[in-house]
Amino acid sequence: MKRFVALFCALILTLPLLASCGTREDDKDKDSDGKTILKVAVLESAYGKKMWENVAAAYEADHTDVKIELTAEKNLEDVIGSKMKSGDYPDVVHLATGREAGLTETMIRENSLADLSDILDEKVFGEDVSVKDKLIEGFTDTAATHPYDDDSMYMAPMFYGPCGLFYNAGLFAQKNWTVPTTWDEMWELGQKAEAEGMALFTYPTAGYFDSLMFALLCETGGVDFYNDCMRYKEGVWEDKNAREALDIVARIASYTEPTTVANANNDNYLKNQQLILDNKALFMPSGTWVVGEMADAPRSEGFEWGFMALPAIDSDSDRYSYTYFEQIWVPENAKHKDEAKDFIAYLYTDKAVKIFAESGAIQPIQGVSEILEGENKLFYSIYDTGAKPVLGGFAATDPVEGVSMTDTLFGTVNSIVSGDKTVDEWQNAIKKANDSLRKALKK
Amino acid sequence: MTEFMRKHKGRRAFLSVCTIPALILFSVFMLYPTLNIFIISMYKWGGYSQHREFVGLDNFVKLFSDAKFWQSFQNTVLLIVIVTIVTMAMALLTAAVLTREKLRFKGFFRVVFYIPNILSAVVIAAIFSAVYDPSRGLLNTLLSFFTGGSAGQVLWLGDQKVVIYSIAIAMIWQAVGYYMVMYTASMSSVPESMYEAASLEGAGRVRQFFSITIPLIWTNIRTTLTFFIISSINISFLLVRAMTSGGPDGSTEVFLSYMYKQAYTNSSYGYGMAIGVLVFLFSFALSGIINLVTRRDSVDL
Amino acid sequence: MNRGDKLYRIFIYVVLILFALSIIVPVGWVFLASLKENAEFYQNPWSLPAGLYFENFARAWQEAHMGEYFLNSVIVTAVALGILLVVALPAAYVLARYKFGGRRLLRTLFMGGLFINVSYIVVPIFLMLVDAGNLVGTPIFLNNRFVLALVYASTALPFTIYLLSGYFQTLPKEYEEAAYVDGSGYMQTMIRVMIPMARPSVITVILFNFLSFWNEYIIAITLMTQDWAKTLPVGLMNLMKAQNAAAQYGQMYAGLVIVMLPTLILYILVQKKLTQGMNVGGLKD
């Protein structure tokens, strides 16, 4: 026993040395050569982190006085979130809104983003054109870049992609089915598929209904109506256009593959996406990243990705596709804000655009579709073939305790599918959330 | 006199040396953070900025009209009730059987039943995800083997009426062995002569169980019950977080998972801490109630 | 033995065996699954692995850094156990066997500590460490294995002190009296005489806390923000997320085995002591 205790005492004395020599210093301003250290934190998504390393290297080559310290993580929120709490802010953060952890939303609500408006007028490095003129029109007109309903841009648009319905084009060819262009044709196809033991729909998680719902609101009520919804206007959800959209989602729910809900969470959503590859379900709402996400998954014979905008309400009405784009921003408390803005402007150079595009990450740059190939060409040409783009998202609000529009509007879809809630209950809950969030709108 | 003083002083020094380190660690890493929760619960604060606004009891008032909070409250209580009753009943019965009956492989059963308790919650969640998977899960493929076909698939984690029980099953699976071993230990100290006397009077197994075994280990049951409930609140969170993230549509949201959701995802850190305060008070009150309800005249050997 | 008795025994066996199977089968299945190749996961889950695909382990150990995390877990667990014993043993002993002013208060404090749920104090702890880091200029308290061990030890104090003092209370007074007569001081008596006598409950405490430190993930995930500092369960959570996304099931189950195996081995080795200790450890009262 004595030896026992002695051993533990010895352990305690020696291990702190061992353990603490592992802590690393990472709060440095300049490196040993006097270069400014620019901390760039990016989400490592399906595009991989290699492209960021290449762009960082290119930037360093063009700016010899700056050294880039790149953090690329799949769980970026966990990594930088806790660092920011400790006062250690990255200079540039590439992290979109709409993520589960909602870090970017929190930054917006807390007014913790730096104003990036002057980037737009900056000349792109080595080129004779301003950032504003290089960007595709419309991408800096929404709450996704201008969260406070004023003229200031707080987030710059980065990789974009159309969202819509993904399906197995090979299966449609085999079965000699035509791809539905209206919702009525969609429901007819649902009957046919059911007869073959296939479900019409699945979805990765209920959160994926955001892009579907946004496009659907445009289809039923038009773009102005959609914008009213995004600004929490009074009474929008009692409107018949809103009801029509909710009813269509409920109809989708009734055609949804039965195991979907069980896997519709962050740990198992790939099993739902697998249903498309296995021909167990025909359509799912998603974005272009799904192709990379499922690249290694096994698939049925003759599988080929197909992609379309939402079907139209009538044969003569418009079809819409939500355009998702990721944002890049600078924390208000960053140490090197000017260098950070300069770095962001650099991301729109032809050199950087090309590096990103090689990994499949497409920025909203004029003429970008010309350098695309393969499946991406199909995806990004969706707007050339008649679908109208929908951009933006809900306006920023102060945090409202216990109220979350995304939970209410999208999360409830799980309950509609399983029949635990009715559309009336759903509509009422949305209306309530709408009312309490309107009061909290950022002025 | 001086001798006494010296000794007395030595005693004080000894007591201080023994207790102060524990007191310091406890104060710094448990007491202070707990107090902090009570303080932050009275602020409106997103968690990142320097801006905090004192709102008094506002967060608590909001909690009472927050339907999602009540849902998580209901789920937590439901889990505590079901899991406690089933776990305790199963643990007591298996313990009684393993101590009272002459069985083969007793040691084997005891060893196996205890295994879930040594696994990390992350591991348990992963195991049950594999068990509950709707189409390729161990459970549904086993069921379809008996029913002969894929008919009657149960969506263990997808059906909102089922999912909370699926979580409960995982919790029971995790806990039974531990309490069984604990009760086996205390039951084996009940003298054999009492059972012999009862047998002579014609009392059967069931009578013996209720009139000898249970009363004699009652104090043990009481203590374990309190611990069990406190740990249930925690385990339910660990499992929910790794298995369903509170879904589908909040149907497995429990106290602590909702607290995390509000504090992090909804930028309402102060509000989240208010939930933390309620959980603390709730577990305190609950163990008080249990203490009261289970009070019996203790039977001494 | 009459017929009813026989049926009763059969019934008991069936129930016990079913219960045992419900544990052996899923746990055993994870071991088998860790040897499967990726494509096999799309077939019947009950099928045996086609071959022994040990590459899963090699890849989990190296590519997913489970090897590094393993070392972190070993260090943190060992240091935490060391601190815990050195701090908790004297406190438990004194609280159990000495009457002094403030004793009641201390006991109430530690008893109250039993109700504090680690899951909700972890964030205040984090913020406190952050503030402390800001005071000294660098965030040295985060991603620090020693600090993590200190937090583990501290949060285990209430339960450990409760268990140990329960045991100390059962020891007869005569031992100390004899030691005092022999002229040994308080400290000597405690270290030479009393703590060795508490050996059974000390072993229980070590085993219990080993399991809880080794398996813990909520505190670790919050305090260890950087990749190199992660512990095994946190690494496993990452592996589950990452490998799910790339549908690398084999690697994920290999990771599960890497986390489970040490506790399983330890348990098989000491299971008698562990289960005995629960009785002697004062949980009776």
C-alpha cells in the first residue's frame, strides 16, 4: 500500500511537466520574420481543404509580408467557438449561416461582425475590375450578406450552388418515366412509384426543407411574398399562398419513404441519401454538395445524378430553385481587419476562382459557368433552362428565448411525415414564432 | 499544559492539511461554476460578446410559457419514471434470483450483466444506433427473420411514439447490471437463518422476497434510488445527444439537451443557464421527495 | 423437486440467458463489425465478416489519430486518479473520524456536490479557465491535460469522499489509539495505519473513477478544443461524424473497439474486486 501511494505521488509530480509541455502558444501576432500572421478559419466541407491550402499559398506568394495560419476543420464551430470565447479571434472566417450550431447567426445577433462594404469597391488583385463588378448580380442584395436591412455588407458571398430535387436519372431512363414538371405530374408519378415499391420522396434531415420551402413560397406567392415571409411580416403565414405551400409539403410528407424520419438526424442522414442511390426513393431536396458527399457510396446499376428545380404549380407558372451560398466574414474583434478584407478580395481573383473551381467549389463570378465541366455544368445551368433563382433567407433578429423559426418551420416536417402533427397545428406554431420574431427584428 | 497546546495545534494543522486541498478543488471547480450558473441565469447574453443585460427572473418567466421546455420536462420525467421502475425491478429480481437460487453459471451472468456499465456513453449510443437502424439494424432484421419478410418494420428512432422508449431501453440496458451487482452484494449479507425460519412457517419465494429481502436492504435501495435519478438525468442527455439530437421534432428532447440547444444554437446563453438552475433544483427536490416517500422504520440485523 | 419448481427454474434460466444475450450479441457484433470491409455493411448485418480486415484498425489508429488520443486518455486518467486519491483520502478520513468545527458544513457541502450535474457546470468551468488564461496572457488552461485531469478529480470528489468516509467509519477506533500510544503523530497514523486498512474501498474508488474518467466526453469535448489534445471518446465522436460522412463504417467500429477494449480487459481482470468493493465501500448505508 505504501508503495502504491508513493507511486501515485511520483506520478502526480512528474505528469504535470509532461502534460503541460504539450500546451502550445498560439496567440502570436507576427512570426519570427516580422510577417503579419493572418488567421484564416474555414469549414472543411465536402470540397476538402486542399483548395484552401493552395489559395493560401498563392496569396502568400503574392503578398510576401503576410503569413497565413490556416485552420480547416469539419467541426469549425467547436474549434473557433471556444477560442473566440477566450478572446482569440480568427481574422477571416469562412462559415455559412444555416448550420446546426448557428455560430454565424450568433455573431450576427450579437453585432460581432466587421463591416465589409468597402471590399466591393476594391480592385481585384492584379486585375482591372472591382469586386462588385466581378460578382454576379443579386448576390449582394439579400439578408445573407446584408443582415441588418441597411446598406452595409457584413458577409461576402462565397461558394454558391443551386438547390433543388436530386434523383437517379438512370432510373427514369430505364423505367421510361418522364421527369415531372408540375406538382400534379409529381403526385401521379408518386402513384406509379408506389406500385413498384418505391417511395416518391426522402430527405436528409428536416433542415433541408429550407431551400425547398423558400422556392415553394416563391412559386405559390411570388418573390415579394417570399420576402415578406423572410421579414416576418404580420399575417403572412395565414395567407392562402403560405397555406398552399404548407399543403404541398404535407403532400410530399405523405409520399415520404417510411424510414426517413428515423435517420433524419445529423449522425444518420447519409442513410436517407443512400435511399436515392438504392432506388428506394425517387427525389430528395438537397444542394450540389451531395454528389461529393456520396462519392464513395455504393449505388444501383446505371445510376446517374439528375437534378431539377421544383416542379411548377401549373404548367404555365414559374419554377424556382433556391440558390445557396456560403459566406465569409471578419469578426469585429479580429486583430488584422484590413489584411483580412484584402485577403477576401483576393479570393475573387481569376487565380483563386480557378483553384476553388477545380475542387468543385464555385463562386458567384460573372462567366464562371464557362469553366465548369461534367455534372457541375448540368447543375449550374439550371437557371439557363428556365428556373428562376431565389436568394437570401430570414432576416436577422435578436435572440428570442425558446423560439426558433427553423425548428418550427422545418423541424416540424418530421412530425407531419409521421402524422404526429396536423398542418393546422404547424401553421399555428409558425404564426406564433413569426409574431415573436417580428418584435425582435434588428433595426 | 504546553504539551496539550502543542498537540492541539498539531491537530488543527493536520485537519487543515487534510481538508483544505479538497475544499479548494471543490470550491473552484464545482461550487463556483454552480454559483455562476445561478448568476448568468439572470442575464440576457448570447455567449460571445461582452454585452450582457441583467434581466432578473425574466428568463424563468419565459421558461414557464415555453412549450418546448415543457416537452423536454415531460420527456425527462417520463424517462426517469420508466427507467427507474423497470431498472429497479429488474435489478432486484435478478439479484434475488442470483443470491437465493442454486443456479449454474451464476458468476458468468454476474460478469456479463455488468458489462454495459463499463462502456462509454458514446459507445452505447453507437451500439444502439446499429441495433435500431430501420432497414439494416440488428433488431429489425431479427424481427423480420421471425415474421418472415420486411413487414411490420418498427422505426425505433423515427416513430415519435416509440423513440422515447427506445432511449429508455438503452438506459435500462446500461444500468441494470450495476444495480444488480450492488443489490447482490447487500442481499448476500442477509442471514440464511431468516429465510429458513420463513420457510418453516410456509412462506414461499415471493413472500420471502417481499417480507425479508426487500425490508432488509431497504436503506440500500433508498440510497441507490437517489443516485440513480441524478445519474439518469445525465445519462439520458449523453445518449440523446449522440443518438437523436433530441429529434424527431423534439420528441426526445430532455432537460440538458434543450439547455445546450438554447445556450448554443439559439444564442440564448442566459436562458440556457436558467434551465440549468431548474435542473439543479429539480434533482434536489426530487431526491428530497424520494427520501420522504421511502422513509420506513429501518430494519436492523 | 416438483414440476412447478422445474418450470420455474427453466423460466429463470431462459430469462437470464435472454438478458445475457442482449448484452453479448450487440457488443460482440461491434467486434465482428470492426473486421468487416466497407461493402459488407450494405448486406445483412447478421452475416459474419468475410475475412479479417485488420486494416480498419491500422487506419483508425493512424489516420484518425486514435493512437494519439489513446495516449492522451492514458495520461489524463492516470493524473486524475493520482490527484483524486491524494486529495480525497485524507479528507474522507478526517471527515469520518474526527470531530471538529466546520465538519458538518464540509460534509453538507460535499453531500450537496452529489447533486451537481457535470453536464451543466462544464461551460462555466470553461469560461472560468478562459478568464484565468486571459489573466496570465495566454490560454494555457485550455487544451491542457493536467487541467483536464484536475477538473476530473474535482468533479469526482463528492462521490469519492462519500464512499471512502463510509468505509472509514466502519473501522474500529482501537487501531488509531494503539498507534497514538506507540507515539506516532496524526499524519503518520493516517498514512501508515489507516489508509492501508482502507485498501478494499480504495481499490473500488480507483476502478470506478478509472471507468468514469476513461469514458467521459462532455468535459473533454469542451476543454480540449484542439485536435492533438483530444481524448479517446471525443476522438470517437469525431470519427463517428467523419466516417459516417464518408461511409467508412469499418473504421468507425474499429474506433469503438479501441475505446472499449481497455475497459473490458481491465474489467475481466478485476471484476471480482470491483463487485466486492461495491459492498464494502459504504454504499450500504
